[in-house]
Amino acid sequence: MAYLQLKGIEKFFGDHRAIKGIDLGIQQGEFIVFVGPSGCGKSTLLRLIAGLEHIDGGTLSLEGRDITHLPSSKRDLAMVFQSYALYPHMSVYENMCFALKLAKVDPKVIDDKVKRAADILNLTPYLQRTPKELSGGQRQRVAIGRAIVRAPKVFLFDEPLSNLDAALRGQTRVEIAKLHRDLGATTIYVTHDQVEAMTLADRVVVLRDGIIEQVGTPLELYDRPANQFVAQFIGTPQMNVLPLQQVPTLVAQQAPAGAVGGSIGLRPENVTVRATGSTPVTGQVDLVEALGAETLIYVTTPTGAQFVARQNERTGLHAGEPVSLDIDTSQAHWFDTAGRVIARAAA
């Protein structure tokens, strides 16, 4: 049996059914990431697990114990919010130990736990500072430390890096990954950033409109998406998905029977830009994004099909130049009119 088990979880806001009967099993020590577009229900689902919202249907169990209707304080979970939610008048030390003081834990135990957490998070030199004297990344680490000292059975993170700049997000993401490994904790993490999902998760849960579209390892979702939505949501830049009537005849002729009227999906690395005349597929460069380690080239064909190609080499191409495209259909995903996968490349 799963360590944390969700069975038929539902949530209504008035007549709106926000969470639609979700089933999910999470094993002890797993790092699970919820991803999806805005409004898909990922934060709502996390709040239902945390006990911050009432569960309207289904059951939630932890280690075989039904916690569906227990108050959040009795669930043995700890949540880290997008906003740091620190007490501005308290020191870092006081913020981290506040919940333990309320629970009347022995002061010696509190001191040991706070100092251990501060050591793990490199906060020891800042224990006597107030939040206003800290950077955004340090404040987020204090919020994480406050969760650590409670020694919960499950850590819950609700978009904890959203308020940080790009450099701090990358640095803090690494710290969270190391923290998870060192503590061996069960972690559920909500984000809209698929890079965070791909780099942190043991398994990713892709949500849309209150249901789970697919659950799998990051590379399973990248290589074997369940449908067109997952295929385009996972991957940066997103998969090229084009109606068959727009793609060159040479490519459309290779479509399996079930994909007639549907579309083809190609990862940017499966489209190569060649010198004009090199292949039968012609196009014109719209944009070149030179990112240093890689180059993204956006190309439009005479039929109106728009491709983005990823390559490791730098290029001298500029917008407006004619090119040819080498399309590796052996790596294609074929979708029917409803966005279901008809055929795809072997992973």
C-alpha cells in the first residue's frame, strides 16, 4: 500500500467541480511534483492534502491511517508556501522554533532541532537576524527550516521559488534536491515551471481541469506522453505539433491510418535546419535565438507550418533567409483529431 494514498478525491467550489475524483499513490521517500497550467487544480490538491481545504469526496490516508477530515495540525505534514509567511518581528531562530514552542516541546530539543536545520540550510550565521535583513533566497530557506524542525512525515511545497529571480531559483532548486536526498523525506511539490518538475521529481503528475492526465518519471513523460496536451506541456521549447494538412506532403504521407485528419508531433531536436536545396522541405527563417550552448531556429514553410529546431551548433542564419528542413519522422508522435496518441517512436 502507498505511504500517502488519495482515492477519489473531489473538491467543489459552489457548483464548480475543481478536483474530479483523483486517485494517486505516493511511496515513502518519493519526490512528487504536481505541474499543469494555471487553474488546473494543482495548488488546490496540495491544500486538500495539507488540510487547508475541506475534502468533499474520497479518502486520504497516510501510513494506512485515514486523515481525510483531520485538521491540518493533526496530519503530521508541513507546508512551505509561495509567500514566505515569516513573522517580521521575530528573529530567524524564533521563526523556526515558533511551532515547537506552541506545542510546548522541551527547550533543549527545540534548540537542537533549530540548530540542526540551520546547519543543513546554511542559516547558522543568520539565526539572530530578522526577515527584513535577509535576501529572498535566505527567507525561503528559513521557511523551509521551519518545516524541517517539525520533522513531518510529508513536506508540501506550494510554488516555493516563484518569488525568486532566475539565478536564485536555480540555486535554491539544487538546495531543495540535496535537502530531499539528505533527509530522505517524502515530498510533494507544486510548480508551474516544468524545468523544476523535470529536474527535481522522481515522478511528475500532470494535471488539467482537475484531473490527472499522466503520471510518470520526467523522461517517461518527455519520451512517451499520453496525449497531445502532455506532449506540448512537457519540454522547452514545446513539441512542434502541426495539423497534417499543413505539413509537407512527403511527411504527411507517412502518417498511420488513425492519424488522418490529426496531427504530427516532433521535438525540436528532431528537426534540423539545412542549407536551401538540401531537402525537399523548404522554409524561411523567422527568428534565431542564440542561447550560447544551443541555438533555436524558428522556420515557417510555404504551407504555413511553423517549426522550431534545436541544435547545439551556432549558426550564421538570419531572419528572412531561405532554408531546408530535415524532419526525422522516425521520432514523430502521431495524434488523432482528439489529441490521442496513435503511434510514436520507441523510447
